[in-house]
Amino acid sequence: MAGICEGRVVIVTGAGRGLGRAHALAFAAEGAKVVVNDLGASREGEGTSDEPAHQVVEEIRTSGGEAVAHGADVADWEQAADLVNSSLEAFGRLDVLVNNAGFLRDRMLATMSEQEWDAVMRVHLKGHFAPTRHAIEHWRTAAKAGEAVDARIINTSSGAGLLGSVGQGNYSAAKAGIATLTLVEAAEFGRYGVTANAIAPAARTRMTEEVFAATMAAPGEGEFDAMDPANVSPLVVWLGSAQSAGVTGRMFEVEGGSISVADGWQHGPAEDLGRRWVPSEVGPAVVRLLEEAPAAAPVYGAG
């Protein structure tokens, strides 16, 4: 029986370990050909190594699948272009881009350095934009030439990006940016046959196993491991398949055996005087509006 991604070609960034590795293996198991991208950097984004990506490629090939490795820095414009081109050169096409690569530079905002802020913004936000920009250039050109395009972009946000996380102001801001970037991609790219969705996963990775050690601890023998990264991948694979064509611009939270649709900012309760407000009128109006509005969800790690 053919898998749901049979014949599709997928790039997964940050696929040498953790979530990216799980996604790459899951796509291959469903028949996709995979470009395994990983810079091989440390949890803090330092150093490089081609070993993690090549190990995943070998796992896929040993299981009978097709894969190639690519060590691009996804936040580097030219390297991101080469990553997209490598898919076309190796497999003749590109159907799915999974933006997953990232790292942490956790610190309270009062002591965070400029470099710690910039580094996280670069790898997460630009690291999502640069590969997407080159991928959409390929798909847009194909669509304008009359070719049938049925492509997917799957971005990786986070609960920190949806609700905030104490000690992770840079990461939270970057992941929030990815959430709204996804909305714009969905609005702009639909005309070319491309959907864009995002996930906010909870799983055990190098980025979470230290920060949330208690939550991410492995269960006892024989118990369901709710924090196994592989739990997230079935949703990602489905979003990358042809079956998901009608879904775009959505954010999915996924943890263990649970999938939910995250409901983002919406227009809420309002009062319109039909004229300019007097400052003394604002306070009572805000009280009334907040009484009607849903309570804000707590920031992770607050209180």
C-alpha cells in the first residue's frame, strides 16, 4: 500500500536530530523523497558537523527510502537558495518545505545581550523566510508557466510564540513572528497552488529537555511517551500530503496523542462612540470590554 506522500519531495530543515529527524523519517516511511538539511550545530547554535544529517539519510536509505543530505545554514540567503536547488537537482522537483531548524539563547530580558536577541531572530525568523522565499520563487514560476502546483509550507512555531515563555523573550518573539508569517504566506501563495500552515509542538528535543526537564522526562517502561518527537510527525506528514489541500493559514498545537487548532488573535468586544474618546471615559470602557473578553491565557513559567 502506497504511503500518503508517495512520490512527493520534501525538504526538512534542522532534520539531523529531534523533531526534524522524526519528520524526515516519517515522510520517508510514507513514500516521500527527503532532503535532510542540518548544519550540525550545538544546542546553542555553535559549530558545524555533517554527521547528523548523513546519519538520518543512512537511516532512510537502509529502510528502502531515498534521501540526500544538505548542510545549509538556512538563515544564509545563498545557502538557502542552494538548499532548494539541491532538491531540484537530486529529485527533479520540490513539493514540501518543512521549516524546523532553530536553537535557543535563553535569558531573562533584563540581562539578554543584543547578540543573543539577534542570533535567535536570525535562525528562527530569517531561517524560515529565506528557504521559503526561494521555494516560492520556484513554485510561482512553475504556476505561471501553466504547471500544476500542489505544494506545502509547514512552519514551526511554539507555545512560547502563542502565549510567551518567561526567560525566552527572544524565542517567544521569533516564534510569534513565525505564526503571523504563516498567515501572510497562506494569503499570498494560495494563487500559486501553495498552502502554508504552522505547528506549535510539545516534544522532547535538545531545546526542551533541559529547559522543561520535569515535563520532558521519559516515562516508565511500557508507558506512552507523550513527549516523543515522533508523536508530532504524523500531523506534519499529513499537512505535507495532497490530502491537506483545503487547509491553509492554520496553527496546530500537537502534543502526545492530542492535536488541537490554536485560535489566534481575533477582533473582540468593542465600543464605538462615533467620536474621539475623552481620556477619563477610557478606563470604565476598558473595564467593560475586559469583562466581556475571554481571560488571557497565562505565560509559560509565570507565577
